[in-house]
Amino acid sequence: MKAKLTSEITCPDCGHREMETMPEDSCQYFYECKNCKVLLKPKHGDCCVFCSYGDTQCPPIQLDQSCC
């Protein structure tokens, strides 16, 4: 199975949505909203911002691999 590499991330502060490309072999801990500039961090228990705020989980999680 091949992982999906794009995810639409939604800012919890302003609701802005942006399609982003995810790294294939690592997690992304921080993401700056392109609209309001708030710095997003993963929610407790999530490995990255895509797992917390994206519509698709990060590639390592999609492939049931160890993450981060």
C-alpha cells in the first residue's frame, strides 16, 4: 500500500484550510497557519500536526509503521 502524501490542514483558531504535502518518513511537529500565523502543535496523544488537524493522518501512521 502506498501512503497518501497530501492532507488538508485546518487551523483550529481561524478555520483556514490549506492543502499541504506531508513528509514521507517523519512527523511534522509544528505548522504555522498561513492566514492567522498561529503556530500549531500536535494535540496530546498525536504524533504530528497532520494527525491532529489534517484530514489525512501522516504516512507512517497510514502504513502502520513506528512514528517519530
